[in-house]
Amino acid sequence: MTSESVNLTDPVFRGFYHGKQKHEDDLNSVLERSRAAGVKSILITGTNLEESKRALEMAKEYDLYATVGCHPTQSKIFEKYPDGPDVFLESLDGLISANVQGRGRVVAIGECGLDYDRTHFAPPDIQKKYFRKCRQLSLAKKHGLPLFLHSRAAHEDLVSILREEGLGSNGGRDLGAKGGVVHSFTGTAEEMKELVSMGFFIGINGCSLKTEEQLKIACSIPLDRLLLETDAPWCSMTSTHASRHHLNDLPSTLKDLYFPASTRPERFQMGKPVKGRNEPMAIGAVAWTMHRLYDVPFETVTEKVFENTVELFGLSDVRH
């Protein structure tokens, strides 16, 4: 099983919460728990130039992978960059070029896209301007990499821009791109079907499985278009979510791997997860929920999603 989206650069994995250190750095323990839970590799999400650099440093240090790009809610950074938007774009391109060849650690362009739920960070016109103009889409074509896409309440504009850029048919593979995934999907059934018809994968995590309607949508995703993720430290699966009742028959041996006993940050114990902080180990619970929704063997889901992940991101060196 491959966890395809984790925000490992987030300070909470180093013990910092809202700028205050509440416990010691336990990143190594987080990674140990993920390996024990069957996670073979992790894709560390880059959300801006500096975060992408840190993601790559971690990917090299821990033998993992990373994305390079700019999150839509950070679109204003293009205009605030000291040397201007063009230099910011060139810097992204240079970072990709230096880390994509050979045993390259960059395996996707992003996290990029549109987010109309949080326009107080960046208004839609700025998001659209730099999603289109920032060449993150052209970088996917230039470097032959898939897109790691973010879409919140912006489906119509997202697909319109993708189609304008020639990425609306077969994920743009004919133009040198490699398709992509719309991660942390929370859209409608119709939106999911349109994205699949365009050649994209759909990424499911705890935020995708909160309501009964979302569960119906999730089980209608073709298995060969499904990816799973945690988006840790966010998108935990909680007792209030509709997905919870599908975890009632989770074997105790797996429950101990995916949901081990946790402590609050103030009572931190090295080796135990922190309450309220999602971790990559929990991807197994997402897979278990999908196994119940599809009504197929658990191994069928995990093996197919593993194959999908390896195929999309070109992780040929990651084995079962």
C-alpha cells in the first residue's frame, strides 16, 4: 500500500502547534508507525516554493517522494515574490529540473488547482490567473509528470482551464503530461464522473467519507481510477463521520496498526501518536472503508490502489 499524499513538512510532526512547541520531534516514530501499517512509500506534498524545497529535502533524507508546486490558497505569493512572478516560476521549474532525472524525487506537479472555499487567502481571479499563467500545467507537459490537483467548490472553472490547456482529454497524455489526480475529493457524483472521463484519478481520504452521500459517490468511483490518501495531519476519520460504522468490524490487529492508542500533545509519550493529528498509518482505515463500500476483498482494494499509485507517479522502484 502506498500513501500518496502526506503533508510531512507540517510543524506538528516536529511537535509545534500554532507556533508553540508542545512536545519533542517525533517524525521518525510517525514513519515507523506508517511502515508497520504497510505503507511502502509516501508522497510529500509541496504547497509553495519553500515548502517544495523542504519536501524534497525530506524525500531525499527518508527515501520518499515529493510534489513541487503552489497551492491555490497561496496564489498571492506569485505577486509578492521579491523578484516577481516570472522568477518564481523559473525557480519552480529549476527545482523540478534538478530533481526529476535518474533517481528523481519529484514525481508530480502541485499541489495546484482552485479553492473557492477559502477565497480570503486568495480571490478566485488571482487563483485562476496563476493556475493558468503560472505554467504549472505546462510544467506537467514539459517534464512528463502528473498533476496533483486541488479542487474545492471550483469544479467548473478547474475543468474549463484544464480543457483550455489541452489536458481535458486522456489527462493530457498526448501532450506529454501524465494525467493526474484530484486529491481529497469532496465533489458531486457528476463532477467525479467528468474528471474520470477526462482521464484523471480520484483521491479519497477521511474528508471524502464524512456523509452518507459521500459514501455513495466513493463506491461509484471505478476501482482502476481510485487512489487513497490520508492528507495527514488533516482529514482524520472521526466517530462523527458516516464512514465510522464501516470500521466496526475492523480486525483488532489492524485497528492497533491504523488507530493505536494516542495521547494529547500536553501528555506526549514518544512512540505513541498524538490525539487529533492524522498520520499516514491511517490510510489502511480508508482502504478498509472502501473495501466495505465496494464489497470486494480488502486485498483487492489495496493491491489495485497500489498498482494505480505506482502507475500514475512512476514509482517503479516501490515494491509490494
